[in-house]
Amino acid sequence: MSRLRTVMRRILLVGGLLLVAGLLLPEAKGIPVQGADRGDWHPETFWYYPWGRSGVHKGVDIFAGKGTPVVASSGGLVLFRGELARGGKVVLALGPKWRLHYYAHLDQLADTGLWLWAGDAVGTVGDSGNAAGKPPHLHYSLVSLLPLLWNVDGEPQGWKKMFYLDPTRHFHE
């Protein structure tokens, strides 16, 4: 039993250190569409209701010409690069502060490798997935893996705001 306790303590210690390290990593927070500024998305795009099958729009749609470069808003470990039914061509990266960065509706995917640095190519703006036939844009979502209870409010699905963050509040132009 003593050996099991020692192993469990080490696992908890390593897990705790990883958690703290992830929280301490600096986050870049750039706008992920090259050349975009606040005029390229509607100011009420985040948490717009009603919104399709998901009920609420949990990200920001940044409009640009098809083929405009999409860059990593922050560094991170690439967890998924491929295609999904609704998102089309997507990239999902785990960044600092234990936040997921989701880039969707891409036209082309960049060969990202396993790690992205802030400003690295992710792909290009497109209309893939359920954005087919709509103006080209990047759907960008920022999701916290750690619940931020103080963000919960009375809006439709407002309890989900403990995980979904308004990306536009995190951009530095």
C-alpha cells in the first residue's frame, strides 16, 4: 500500500505542476485572420441567439476574402487538424491557460505540425462545413478547459459561458 501511495502522490504532484505551468504560460491573443480588425466581425456575434442547431453562437465569425491567411492567435499544441461535418476544415489547438483555440470553415489547412507559435499559419479563410454557400469567414472559438464560474449568466445556455469565452475580448490589435 505504501508504494501505491507514493505513486499516487507523484502523479498528483506532476499533474498539479502541469496545471500550474499551463496557467502561467503567456498567451499572445492576436486576431487570427491576417489584416483583420474589429470592423471585420459583428460586435454581437459572440453568444448570438438564436443560432442554428447549437442554439447560441459560441464564437466569432471574422469575414475576409477566400484564401486570406489564418494565423494562430496564440501558441499551442495541435490536437486535431482535419474535417468535421459542421466546422468543415478545422484546426484545434490547446494553448496557454488551458484554453482550446478552434479555427473552423477553413478553405485550406496549413501543414502545422504538432506545435503552433503565435502568428504561425493555420490555413486560409473559406466556407467549408455548414458555411458552404455563405460569405467566406473564419469561425473562431476560445474554450476554457477549467470552469470559470463567474462567467455564468442568465442568457440562453448562459451556464456554458463558464467554458466558452468571448474571443473578441481577448484580441490585441
